[in-house]
Amino acid sequence: MITQDQVDRILRLDGNGLPLVSLYIPAEPDRTGRRAFLTRVASLLDRIRPLAEDHSLEHAARLSLRDDIAKIGKSLEEEPHRPGAVAVFSCSGNGVYEQVWLPRSTRERAVVDADPYVRPMLGVLDEYYRTCAVIVDKGTGEVWEHYIDEARELETIRDRTLRKPNYAAGLGAEARVRNKADELSKRHYRRLIGELKQLFGTGRFHVLVVGGHSFEVPAFIDFLPRELRERLIGSFTVDRKTATPEDIKQKVQELVSDHAHQEQQQLVAEILEAKAARQPCAVGLDETLWAASVAAIRTLAVDEGAVAPGVVCDRDGLLARSGETCPLCGEPLREVPDIIDELTQTVIDDGGDVRHIEPETELRAHQAGALLRFELPPQ
């Protein structure tokens, strides 16, 4: 799966005067899907092949495009097949080639431009939380980054502790030793929190989880400042010395999944409440398709399992469940097997947010709903 380093590299890509090819191809895991995948790859490459022979382009640009087409075709033919979608960014003339697998399907497309076309990729990744997990132990703090299926340790912070904080020759000495141990723990927590504030200050993380012994986690959480406490979505009990990275990863994923489901349910409730209050919103597939057609959607919610055929106007961007000609321009409408996929991609292209709703909610009967930027004009 895609990593943050790959995302950062892709965002920095530049054709430096040569064309840069961006391809997105959905993929299915079965053998039939594999054949369809390779057919889609060939079809997308055929769309940009004429550019490689276009003499209005510089010779270096045409050579680069020819190499891009050959390299992309060969690489994707040999690539192990996975569900989701593959995104490719290539500029052979500058030695650029990035290929990443996305965890969810996207609309297939081929774009040739001076810069990488990253909006579909970012639209998919916006649905996943980048989580900072801190594992607290006496005098030690491990900071982990969890994103999609990737988990990696960022740093380990170690501070001085007392070996036997409960040992003393008398009650007074025992109290002094205990106070010293508490002070060292507080100093350790402050240092660890300082590191967390820096990490969250960069905008790198969305949420925070805390793990450790049952008696240490509450004490650490009590020290969290408001800006970090607002990012905290849960905690778990774990022994840092015996837990494996996979153990920690599983506990973090459970917390993140629960949090995501809560936010999804909250979004559905917000849409339905907006409908009841006659505020700008759309409920139901027909109304939501019309809202996307006029670029009105601020936040789209679609049921995870929803699929429906429909039609699209490639000229005006009209989305509908049925029809033969576009009522806006009179051009023939193109039939698509899944209008909801077209809906999500249109919202992403228009700068809106998309949320796939996994738990069963009232949205399931409606298939889709949205919070809008403005009131819809009459259809």
C-alpha cells in the first residue's frame, strides 16, 4: 500500500518542461478482473499514444511519452494483482516513475500535463486517518505512525528513572523517594508531550491513541494539553516489553475503525437533521446526483455497498440514473455501470469531501446523501 514517503515524492514531481503522465486504473482481485485490468491499461495507453506522434510537441517530449507508454504497459503487466486501484506517474525523460496501489477503486483516467494529477489519489487517502500512537512506559515513550496498512516507529524517548522508588530507610525517606519518582515521571511526560505537540503541529497526524500499562495510561492522559486531548480517540492496555508491532497495530486499527464508524454515523445524522431543518442538503440518489451535477456538494456520504447504473453527459457533467440525451446541451448521454463511482469522482474533482459509510445507517435505504454549499436549483 501507499506510504507517506511515496505521497510526498509524488507531490514534488515535476516534468521540468517534459510531459508527465498520470494514470489511474481500478482493479478487481479475481482472474476475470485481471484480464479486464490489462484491457483497461491498454485502452488508457492508446488514448495518449497519438501525443507521442504529435509533431507539434518537441522531439524530447515525444520520445519521453513513447518510453512512458512502453514502461507503464510492461510494469503493470508484470505487477502482482491487488484489489483497489493503481496510480502511475511517469516522465521517462526525467527518470520519473512512481507506481502506487490505492486501497479503494477510482475512476480510470489518463492525464498528460506538466504536473502530476493527484486529486483522485488525495481524494482516496483523505478517507483514512493518519494516526499517532504513543506507547507509554516508565521512563520510555515509543511514538508510532499508523496509516492504512502501514505501521512504523518514529522515535523512542528514554528518560532517567529510579530503580527502586519504594525502597527507603524510613517513612520520611520513602516519601522523598516517591516524590522524586513522581517528579521524574512528570518530567518524562512533559518531554514526550513536547514531541507530540511538534508532530501534530506540522499537520502530519489526524488522531492520537495512547497505549501502555493500565496504571500509566490514565496518568499520562491527564497531562495532555487541550490541543492533544482533542485529537485523542482512545487508549489501550499493552506491555511495551512483550507486545509485538503487530499486536500494537491491531489495537490501534480497532480504535481507529471504531472512531471512523462513529464519525460516519454522525455525518449521516447531520445530513438527515439538515433535511428536517430544510437546510442545504441532498438525500437520496437522484437528488444527490443533481447536486453533484451543479457542483453543490461540500461533503458526500455514500453507503459502502451501494451500486447503481446510470448515465453521464461528458460535456456538461450531468449525472443521472437514466436518460438518452442531456437536458442541458442535447448531447447523447453515456451509460455507465456504476453511477455512484462517477458521483464520488465528480465530487472529488470539484473539491468536495467523500465519505464511504461502512456501518448500517438510515442512509442505506437512500444510497447517498450530502451536505451542500448552496441551495439546489430546480431540476
